[in-house]
Amino acid sequence: MTNRSGKVDTFMETVEHPHKEAVEYLRTAILAADPELTEQVKWNAPSFCYEGTDRITFQLKSPDVQLIFHRGAKVKDGTGDFSFKEDSGLMQWRSSDRATVTFKDLADVKAHEKAFIDLVGRWIRA
């Protein structure tokens, strides 16, 4: 996979997380969702960028498998104008332009994989 980062591979070798297998599974799924996505380590976790802007970041401090869907490091001006139609039920909104998606384990990830990949594809272009 050409958009996979060796730096993130190296970082993930050192990660201790109770659901590391699920994190790696999602990492691969996110990168496969769009060839224009890139990854880096940001906030001590894998983060996925689209057109140079961070859009999805793992929250590895969570005991579950948690990802933050955002529109960059800082809240964008005009977030009152931002809207995103989300009907999968996976997103828990934290502010007008930030949400989390949480899975309990790899089985939970696989059970919601199709909806999650669709969500990623739509989110990165929102």
C-alpha cells in the first residue's frame, strides 16, 4: 500500500494497547478507503491526512478502539456553517465539527466495517 508510512509502522511496533490488532486492522482499512489519504504520527497516535489536513486520528489513551474525526488540529472558522449527514450511528459528536467513533474490539470493528469505511470516505471530503 503506497500511502502507508514507515514512520507509523515503526511507531506501531512500540504501541501497547489492549486492542492493538483492531487498531492495525482499522489503520489498513482507513488507508485503503482512499489512495489520497496519507498517515503520520500526531498526538502520539496514527493520524490520517487528506490534502495535507489531519482528518482522522486514533485516540490510543482510550481502553477501547477510538478515533477522532476532525477537520484539522484547530477548530475552523465558520464551523457554524459545517454540517455532515451521519446516519450510521457510529459518530458521537463532541463539537460542531468533531466526533469520536468507538469500537469495543476487533469483532465490533468487523461488524461495522462497511459503514465505517463509507463514513471515512465521506468524512475526508466534508
